[in-house]
Amino acid sequence: MIKVKARGNESIDQMLKRFKKMCEKEGLTKDIKRNSYYEKPSERRRRRQRKSVKRVIIGQ
């Protein structure tokens, strides 16, 4: 769980910015976007295969 505590005279906007940055670093926003709609198993498989092909091509 991500917690953000106020530092000194930090504004709400600054705290929110820090919170969003922590969520990005943890990969939470990417996970939420991926799970926000239903993905068929065949589409999931195709996406994973494309990702692995990119990894192999870049690794050479």
C-alpha cells in the first residue's frame, strides 16, 4: 500500500504529484489501465507474444 505523508509546508498538489509518481514507479497505473476492460484470452496471448518478440529483437 502506498502512503504519502506531508513534509513541512508541502501543499496538497505537491503531495498528489508525489503520490502519482510513486504509483507510476510501482506500475500500479499500468495495471489499472490493463484491467479496466475485459481482454479475451486470445488477445492476451497475442499481446504477450508480441512483447516477447520485441524483447528478443532488442536483446540481439
